[in-house]
Amino acid sequence: MTEYRVVFDFEVDFSNEGGIQGQGFRLDINGDDISDAELAKHIVADMRLLMVGEVRILNKRIIAEKHKRRADNSASI
């Protein structure tokens, strides 16, 4: 069975000012597609971010690549 990962850049704005960015971030996914909204939710949960305002997903692409997390890890999607 082929495993997939999503490779993307992101920008997160915090509601109390400031923000973070990531480039070339990779995340295990189930299946071969994920919406930007679902991906944003996983970034926030995976990084345990608080007071998040807007999340922007940029340059998203899906690649066939072996998952890096254990299958029983609840943070993988």
C-alpha cells in the first residue's frame, strides 16, 4: 500500500500579535489528498499552538513517501 505525505509551506498569525512560518514542512497523511482547512487544523494541533488567528497553506503538494511516525500515533492523519 502506498503511503503519502504532504509537503507545504505555512504561515500562522497569532491573535495576540506575532506569528510563525514553516517552509518545506512534511506531514504524514491518510490517502492522497487533504484540504487546506484540514491541514491547518493538524498543524495547530500537532504543534500545540494557542491563540491562533489565520493559517495560510502555501505551495502544497502530495508525494508518495513512507510515513515517518508510528501507525498508532494519534497525531498522524
